[in-house]
Amino acid sequence: MFRLFKHYIPNAVLLLGLLDFILLVVAGELGWLLRARQIAMDPGVMSGRWVQLLSFAVLVQLAMISVGVYGSEALRSMRYATARLIVATSLGIIALSVVYFLLPGRTLWRSNLFYAMGIALVLLFFVRAVLGGVLGTAPFRRRVLVLGAGARAERLRKLAERPEAGFVIVGFVAMSDQKPVIEEAISRTAIHNLTRHVENLSVGEVVLALEERRNALPLQDLLRIKTTGVHVNEFSSFLERETGRIDLDTVNPSWLIFSDGFSSGRMVSSVMKRLFDVAASVLLLLATAPVVVLFAVLVKLDSKGPAFFRQTRVGLYGEPFHLIKLRSMRVDAEAAGAQWAAANDPRVTRIGRFIRKVRIDELPQAWTVLKGQMSFVGPRPERPEFVSSLEDELPYYAERHMVKPGITGWAQINYPYGASIEDSRNKLEYDLYYAKNYSPFLDLIILLQTLRVVIWHEGAR
């Protein structure tokens, strides 16, 4: 995997993204030439329109990222890829039209965009069909050797069996005399030279998956493997990288303390984040004011009670604050006390069901962001009634409050909506990953991917 600003990007996704960018530039140029020939105009030299071609490629690719073109489902299914590519190119053309209106001459002519869009779709479909049919996924997967043959090794095998996995396990080595869970594992005593065994299998990474590490680390073997240029990784860090979350079953305080993350250099990033929050919240409040007013009236007409509701949530460093949303439930929804939301929740009103699906009920939270109590990106703030019990039941739950809560977050775009202790545990693993690896780049990915969640109604309840 390639690491960019502390966030891991699978090699296959990175290579495909670079190829897509080149194809988008080509599509923009072909669209220009086709339109110029149609109106009998001299197309000029390509070097004279680099700004227009790059703006076309950048905006369309950002739209592709935002609707999930590089997600696991789209990478392994042409059906998913087709739907998302059509939506992405359409959104990209809309964005380009807006930029053309605001900054004339900085994008391709609007008369070019129809041709460029059609050519881009053909090229993007073609390259996915060729790569999927001819190369498959094997060339893009890292070859991994697992040292261990117990329950942890079995977890890695199941992880490697996922269609979107970025690695393939080429072997297991049983490092102890205990009965192995992985029956095909080779005993360490049967391998005369482990370093040569790694070289013979063309291994790119060795993962340590021992059940008991105390006094059992094969330090001499690991040192020799490391000096040959093969990457050596331990179990928890490998899971973090491959899944985008921190596995609560295997981490301990010392791993959190000594592993990479929680950078002290995030002061500048925090300032940038706050400046973005202020600017974006002001623009969002101004742009969506008519929509909020309209649905506030509809909420009032649909059911008795106020259009907005305020609810206490736990924020940064565990401090409480009041969250503001459009009301989507009946006013007596919690007459019996606080409770989790559920699928097809009968407490949700008719208008409430719609505004929840399209996230309109979230828009007033921009005011909370402007006040500095929330950010656009961060762990979802939870209610105090639930936080006290979750902190007792889930390890490291309090650590999610070390970053400012957000309207959207890493957990929201990666985990479907859930309302139980188990769901809270799974979301906590994503929240801890965000808190540990926060960067403006990760925030950008989350903001773009939030559009995918809204468009495809993923996680809405």
C-alpha cells in the first residue's frame, strides 16, 4: 500500500486512479478536437489548453472519488462501476459548467463537455474491462507470508479472501509446537533458512501473527528478513492498514502509545481545519437557508411540535453541547427515556423519513460548526445517556472525544448505520483510526465520500 499523509491507499487504487487521470486528459483533448473539426475551427496546439484539460480531469476525478468509483464494490463489479461512473461524469460536467460560469476560460467550452464526457465514459469503461478480464487483481496484490498458524493467522486468511483485498497470503509458518488452526502451515523446524524461504516465495511482506509474543519473538529471523529489504509488520498494525480501523480485540495501551499516529504536528492542520469549518459553514448556511426554511414549515405542518430540536451531545474532551437539527421524530419519541434509533423506526414522521434519507435534517448543524462546538468531519457526537454506559463496556471509548465531533466521519462512510453496543464497538474502531491518523487529506477523502453515502442512501436511517 502507498501511504499519503498518514492514510493508506491500495496500490491497485492508486495505479487505476493515475491511469484514469491520464484518460480524462485524453478524453478532454479528443473532445476539443472533435468539436473544433465540427465547427471547422483550428484546434491549435495542446500546450495552449493545459489549464482547461487539467481542470476537466481534476474535477471529474474528484467527482469519481466522491461517488465511490474507487470503492471495493465498484472495483470488483462492472455493474457498480457503470452506475457510479455515469453519476460521477455527470456531476463533473455540472461542476465544470459552474466553474466556466464563474471563471470563463478556465475550463473547456460547455459545447466541448458533451463530447469529452462521452469519450471519457467509453475510455473508463474500456480500461476497467481490460484490466478485470486480462490482468485480474493478482498483479496488484502484495505477496505476504504469515508467521503464525493460530486464530490470528486464520483472521488474516479470511481477510485475504475478500475480493477487494490488496494482498495474497503465499504461506503460513507455525512458530510453536501447539496444534495449528491453519492445517497447511509449515512448521518452523522444517524450514532450514527462513530468510531464503521468504526469498524463494518472492514475499514482499512478513506479518507476525503469534498468539503469545512474550519470550516468543523470533528476533534473529525477523532481523535477517528485514535486512533483505522485506517489510516486516506486526498483527495490529497490519489490520489497521488493511481495514482502515483499529482492532479492539488485539490492541493494548502500549501499542497506541508507541505506534505511529497522534502526531504533535497537527496544530497547523487544526488551524486549517477550523478555517475551513468557518468558511464552509457560512457558505452552507447561506446556500441552504431556503431549503431549511421550506422543510421547517413542512415539519410543522406534518406533525405537532417545533420544527427544530436541540439535544445534548458529548463533544471535545467530553464537554457537553447542544446539537441543533430539523425534527424528524414525534415530540413524544422519548417519553419512555433515551433509546437507540431502529430500522423503520415508528417514531419517525413522514417528512422526517425523507429528510433523514437525504440528510436535510443535518443542515442546521452547520450553525454548531460555526460556533466551534463541532467540525464538518469527526466522530459522530453521542448522547450522554449512552456515553456513560459505552465507556464502561468498550475499551478506549473515551479516546474518541480527543478530537472534535463532526457531522460526517470515517465511521459514517465505512460502516452502515447501526444502533447497538456491537455497532458502537465497530464504529469506535473507525473513530479511533481517524483520531490516530487525522490529516486534512483524510478529511478531504471523507467529505468526498460523504456524497457517495448521500447519493446511494448508504447508512441512512
